[in-house]
Amino acid sequence: MDEVEVVVAHSERATLRVGDVFLKVDADQARIDVEVEAMALAPVPTPEVLWRKPPVLALAAVPGAALGRLGRPSTAPPAAWVTAGAAIRKLHDAPLPPWPGRGLEELAAELDGECEWLVTNGVLPADLVTRNRQVAEAALRPWTPVFTHGDLQLSHVFVDGDEVSGIIDWSEAGQGDALFDLAILTLGHEERLGDVVAGYGADVDLDVIRGWWSLRSLLAVRWLVEHGFDPSAPGCEVDVLRSRL
């Protein structure tokens, strides 16, 4: 029998690996519904759905290795980041999925609430939160919605050589801002943004990208702390916020 590896586990969901099969257990079936439908619609490589028996979704492993992980240097060559940018552009050029994403008012309200919590509870210095809230304002502007992955961490993009072999974890997919996906992919790896944009093949507003880096990090800190992760680990969310000072 293959060894069971716990890939990630917290109070909301868990992912296990058994050989070449990933088992995703999620109490929220709406997230699984989105993931399955998004993978069927996305014009980029995605994991094969082997079977589904709520609350479990079984997916085949994709070949290759992830572009990297937040907090660690990426060993993927520049060409791999370029092809990742091209794959994202292909996704963004695809027809919109039929379900909406979060709107500006919802995001702004959530951001204000998280900033207040971070300062009130002494989790982060007030000046650090205030500065990043100012930077985040650049992201809070109208955008033309595209088909976004919604959680395009570099650990969710797999490459085999210089080619994208699979993009995983689609439960946050929906209509959204194209620059959000580009920002999340390069969060903590700003030096790779040029390669990604080269593959994407379009000009991007760097102030908006920086805004999403700050916004995403501010929104993530409380969730990470409450679910047993450390946002202050080297190279992770708190370091991203400090880099704006």
C-alpha cells in the first residue's frame, strides 16, 4: 500500500496524497463544485478528475514540479515562468465562467475589517498596516472581468521542463481581475514578474500589482494564524508587507 502523505490539513479542508492520487476532503461542497466545473472549462492543463464521492474529490497527480513555494527561492528556470505567463493569458482570454467573483465593495469592506483587526489585536504595527492599506488602494479600481484562477500561488502551477504541465486547486476560480492572478503568482517573488509579464504578452500596471501584493497579504494574515500557519516566516506575507515600507 502506498504511504499516505498529508499535503495540507486544517479545519476547513484537507488534501491527502496516496501514490499518484490526491484526495481532497472539503465540507463545503460549493467549493468542490466550482473546482470541478472550472477545471472542465479552463483551456490550460488541469488534473484529471478520477472520481467524486462527497465530501471527497479524487484527482490524478500532474507531472513535473511546482514553480516553487512562498518563502523559498524558486529553482524553476526563467523560461518556465515565461510559459506560466503565457498559460495565464490563455486562461484570461477564455470565455467567462458563469458564476461571478467578489466585487469591489466586498473586497474594500473585508480589507478595512482585516486592517482594523490586525491593529486592534496588536498582530502587526499600525504604521505597517496603514502603509500597506494605502498601497492596496491601487488594486481597488474597476476592472474588466476575465476567467481567473483566483488562488494562483506558485505552488499551484506545475512545470515539466519549460512547459506548464498542470494548474491545480481551482476552488476560488471565477470572474475577476487579470492582474490579481499575476500578482498572486509572483507574491514574494517580485524578481520573477518580468518573466511572467513577458509570457503574458501585455503591459501591466505595476502599481496595481503592488496593490494586490499588499491587499492579499493583509487579508491572509488572520486566516493563516487561525489555521496554524505562520505568515511571519521568512519570505512570506509579513515580509511582503514590510517590503512596502
